[in-house]
Amino acid sequence: MEKRASLLPSSLLVATILLAGVLCRAQSPQDSPSPTPSTPGQQAQDTATQNPAQTSPQNPENKGKQESRNSKSGDRLFFALPNFLTVENAANVPPLTAGGKFKLVGRSAFDPAQFVWYAGLAGISQASDSEKGFGQGAEGYGKRYGAYFADGTIENFFVGAIFPSMLHTDPRFFQSGKGTFMHRAGYAVSRAFVTRSDSGHNVFNASEIFGSAVSSAISTYSYHPHPGYHPVEGEDVPYIASDRTLKNTASVWGSQVGYDCITFAIKEFWPDLRRKIHKQH
């Protein structure tokens, strides 16, 4: 039985390996200078000159601005793919509302870069002739493109919006940003199984596990190649073009969770690489 083409190309795996090598050879950051101690009089003077709207946590306008900054990221992985669900260096982040979760996922799912991404994946699938039931030519490419777009969008909404809204969990990835390389890598991979609840506690990431399972079942049993026999030119035995099996669904489910683990690792270390690139420029 033919398995579905992977949702992430091998280039991301290569980028992850290269990224790990760069970070392993990176030098430790210099110690930040200690702040100059101030006298009580200076502290009082500094406090008096500060803007109350910025210092008072009870100010509704300030709280709203802080939530907006923490919940809406404009970062992009490798300066291209949307990385809007990643929070960097944030200890106390206000929880997202159900509407906020859907807005963030929708913003990422329908970003222009995603259309180009799925076009590339469909091209790879077309070149390798995976899922022969789709056929070749413009029609086959269109079917593959639609399938990849549907796979990614459905999975994103179930994992990042629908289940988190029902289970009151936070779909964002909170970067660790501290510790050894192995510690941070382990933390990133564990986020596929452990997530933050809306109340700020660590809980089992049922949204990732069950959301990816539901999305895998929907894609496998709905718009992917129908079961049946399709003759292959030049072959005596017809080709069975059915991917609608429980085994294939489980395979897609496991692959999706595995690729999400890789994505979490990239999200953990991408800010370090991004700062290094900006520093070189």
C-alpha cells in the first residue's frame, strides 16, 4: 500500500541539522553588565518620572496592549513561513480567548507564504508520483495541491484552535531559551505531549495528539484517492489506489506528530539563529 507523501520536505530536516551544528559551535553569550545600585532617593525619583499607564498593571489599556504584543507575533521561520504561534522569552503571558486562538490559527493558515509552501509540496508529490490515484498532468497537480492545503489547514485548526478552545489549553509554543542544547531540544520535543493550560499549568497536550488523529482520519477517509482498481499502462496487474485504511491513517497520524516535534525544535532554536544572522549583517 502506498503511503502519503510527507508533509514536510527533506530541506527542513537538513536545515534542522545545520542549525544544531551552528548552535553547538556558538560561543556562550557575554555576561550582561550588572546594573548600578541606586539610592532610595534615586529610586523614588525614577518612580515619580515614570508613566503611570506603563507601570500600573491595573491599567486596562496597558493590559490590553501587553496581551496584544504577547499573543500576536510577526516572526517567520527562515524569514518566510509564518511563526505567529511562538512566544519568546515570556514568563507571564495572558491566556488567549477562544476567538483569539481561531484568529491566530487563521492568520497563519491563510498566510500568502502557505500557498507557495503547498504549491512546492504538491510539485514534489507530482514529481515522485505519490498517490497514483490523483493521476498526472494539471488535473493531478490540482488535486495534490488541494489535498495538501486541506491537510495542513484542517490539522492546524483542530490542533491549534478547536481542541484548545474545548480543552482550555494554549496552542502557542513558549520558547525555553535557556539551558544546554540537549535540554532545550528535549523541552521542544516534549511540547508535543505537554502544553500549557489557559490557567498557566503544564497539562497533557491532548490537542496535539487527538487533534492530529482526527485531522488524519478526515483527510484519509474523505478527499484522498478513492478505493478501487486503476489499471497502470504497461502492467498486467492493476494498481490498487486505496489509501483509506486504518494502518495508513495511523501512519499519517504518527508522521504528523513526528513532524510537529521537529517543528517545535526549529521554533526553539530559530530565534538564536535569527539573532546571529542579524548580528552578522
